[in-house]
Amino acid sequence: MKNTYVKNTIILFVSMVISKIVGAVFKIPLTNILGGIGMGYYSTAYSLYTPVFAMTAAAVPTVIIKAVADNIALRRFANAQKVLRTAVVIFGATGLIGTAAILALARPFSDTVAQSPQSVWGIIAIAPSVFLCCISSVYKGYYEGCCNMMPSAVSQVAESVCRAVTGLSVSHLIIEYGMKCYAGGERVFGVIAESESEAVDIIMPYAAAGAVLAVTVSELCALVCLLVRKKVCKRIIDTSAGDTSTDRVAVIAKRLIKSCIPVSAAAIVVNLSSFIDLITIPRCLNFALSSDPGYFTACFSDIIKAQGGAVRLANFMYGSYTGLSWTMFMLIPSFTAMFGRSALPQIAGAWTLGNRKEFERKVTVVLRSNFVIGFPLYLGLSAMSRQILEFLFSGRQQEVTVSVTSLFILGLGGVFLTLSSTFISIFQVIGRSDLPVKLMLPGCAVKLIFNVFTISVPAININGAAVSTVIMYAAVALGGYFALENVTGIDFHIIRRMAAPLSAGIVCAVVSRIVYGFVGESVNAVTALFLPIASGGAVYIILLIIFNEINLKSLLNRQKRKKFRNYLDI
């Protein structure tokens, strides 16, 4: 069991690192290509995709992991295989319904809800990915439920590479083609452009749609990888061993659907914050702009001039926020979630068997790992927000100007996101998917209120979205803290376990800022960014050793793979 956790963690870590590097290679240059306006179209397409995805596909991996892990824990290997076959049919059907729903809602959503008619092409391009993701999620959940993370890891890397290559190449080709048409005096996608800026306005919705199309293509690639794995290695468990009896298809289907509903509801609520941002940010920014146009003219005169007037400022700020601040903010949860994913089958199995000691130990490992990794990354992101954005988006200074303060605020709130996301994952795997809904609904209500009352203030503007997000996750984290110990009856000593990595993370962030203050103006951009980060990271590790979060003596005495296992304290 110990070796399995370590092996799975390593597999997921490597795949996650590769995927995130490739993802950054995709998202960062894509933002540089599309700019604030183009990223607004890109984000709008996701805003409809996300709730539909949550209803149809988001719950699938967790539900399948739990169903398969429970059967394996009870040695019902044949029934675990039957769960896979049943799930493919059920969730394939829900995926088709989801795809059809997006296609039907594309035009009314873009015209009425998003108030961005040009976004319709991106919405249409992303629609088929719902069906593809439903099928691939079933296979990922099955393999992970069997404690085999390799197929998921390979498909994840393939998906990331395919998305980056397709998205960047297609969007670039569309822009290049459109500008050639304009330069040659031809119509640009059927419209006559009077100026270069007008040509760019015409091209950008199609370029954003090309980037969004990469999501569909990459999901197809991931599914192909999983199906090839299933074809080559027909079985990963011996269905003739253990209890060979199986449940009826109707019983399995009913159980899967029953489990899926609360998890889907939780996923919808968890993703509700992005939808709230789509509805409120542009409208509240326009209200703020109309109430005090002089403030925006004084603060954003260069941006207003570059965008062809103040009318487009709201969409530009929204696209900058989602393309820069939110992108950087959401990179980190993927790394911390890795530890939770690798432990999910074992946590589920321990909970099903009533093994209280093993359950407590695995949950403690996940909590500790997420704290140690998540806290310094978020606090460092906050401390070096401007430098990180200017380095990654050097060609988009206007977007950086809009986004830097919001990223600083989000980085501080990342501590609460680390806590809340960890609690939500644990609740789902123990069959209490109602709790994330109960926690997130009040949190989203708080976010909605704060969005309206903060973004509408000219002096706060787009930064209000970041403030409300932090408040939302703080509320969810506090509720999750009390709910976890109340439901499980176990005192995980969360506050005590947070103390060391949080304190060390704060010192790490302060050191990074101090080092940057000394070297920032005297060295090149690369050194000015990475030297403070490296210095802060070194101090963080030293403090973890001092606080005994890393047992240095044990690390030095053990050899090879034992080192990593001892570090995780498993």
C-alpha cells in the first residue's frame, strides 16, 4: 500500500509537471497572441462549457474511482469490470446530451447572457468535447480506481501537448490569414475592414474559436490514448479471482446515477463562481465607467486609446483578468490536487472497510502534502505578481497593468483555496458530496454580493472580482474545517499542521521581495525573477527542516526510494 501511494504520486507528479509546463506554453503565448479582447471571447466560450461539463462529466472520475475502489476492496473484481462497461453507456449518453445542449444554447447565451455575439463560434467549437470527456473520464476513473495511474498520466500529457500544438497553430494561422486578406484589400471573413484595428476586431472571434477548438481535438486525443491502452492490455485485474458474482446492470446504473447527482451538483456549484464573474464583471465595470468616467480616463487613458474608446474597456479588463490573473492563479491547484488524486482509491477503500486508522493516516498525508506545496507557491505568486506577469506576458503590458493587483490579491487567497479544495475532495470520496454544495452555495452568494458592490466602485474596479473570490474561499474553508471533523469524528489537527508551512511560506514571500529589492534593477529580467524565487525557496526548505516538517536525519540515512517515502511520512 505504501509503495503504491508513492509510485502513483510520482507518476501523477511527473505527468502533472509536464502537463502544466505544456499548458503554460499554450496559455501564456495564446494570451500574447489574442490579447485582452481575444481572451474575453475565449473565456466566454468556457463560461457555458463549464456548467454543462460540471453537470455531465465533472463527477465521472470521482464516482467511478469510488465504485471501482469499493469493489476491489471487497474483492469483487468481476463487478468492477462490469461497472466500467455500464458507465461507458450511461455517461456516453449524458455526454451527447451535454454536447447537444451547448449547441442549442450557443446563440442565445452569447447574445443575451454574455452580451458577446462574436463568442458563438468558440462555444460551437468546444461543444463536442463534453461527449469526448465523458467517455475518457470513465476510463480514467476505472484505471485510477484500480490504483493504476499510468493510463491517466499518459492521456493527460498527450491531451496537453495536443491542445498546445493545435490551439497555437490554428489561432496563429487564422490571424495570419485574416491579416493577409486585409492587406490584399479583400474581405476579412466576409466583412470589409476600413482599418487595421477593425480587421483585428473581425479576426479575433475566429482566432479565439480556433484556440477553443483545441480543447475538442485534445479530448479526442486523450480518448484515443485510453482506448489504445484498453485494447493492448485488455485487463488490469483478474476477474476470475475473489467474488465472481456481479450486480445487475440496472442496479449498477442506479448506483452510479445516484452517486453522480450530488457530485455533479457539487461540481456545478464549485464552478458557479466563474459564471458569476461572466455575468457581473462586464456589467459592473460598465456601471463604474459610466458613474465616474474621469477616473478611468485618468488611470487607463493609454488602454482606452489603444482599444479604440472606453466602450470596450470592460471587455478588455475582463479578458485580461481571466487570461492573466485567473490563469496564473489556477495553475497551482493542479499540483496540489495531484496528491489527493493518488490517494483517493485508498481513502475510499479505508472508509468503506471502516479502517479508521488507515483513513486518518491517508487524509493526514494529503492535508500535509497540500499545505507544504500550496502555501509557498501561492504566497510567492502574490509577492512576485508583477514580475511574473511582466516576464510571461512581456508583449502585453496593458493587460499586465490591469491584472497585477488582482493577481496579488488572489495569491494571498490561495491559502483558502488550498484548504477548501482539499476538503471538497475528501467529502466527495467518502460519499458526502452534499457537503461541497452546502459549503459552496453560501460562498457563491457571498461572492455575488461582493462582486456587485466592489467592482462597481471605480477605484476598485476589476480587483473586486479577486477580493470576492478570496472571501468566498475563506468562507468555504472555514465551513469545511468544521464539517470534516464533525462528519469523520476525527481531529486532524488542521490548524497545527498549517502553522509551519504557512509561517515558512510567509517568510519565503518576504525574502523573495527583499532579494528582488536588491537585485531587481541591476540584473537582467530572467535573473531578477528567478534569483528572488530561488532565494525564497531555499529559505522555505530550511525553515521546514527547522520546524521538523522535513526529517533531515531520516532523509540522509535512507537510500534511493526510501528517501521519498520517508519524506511523505508514509
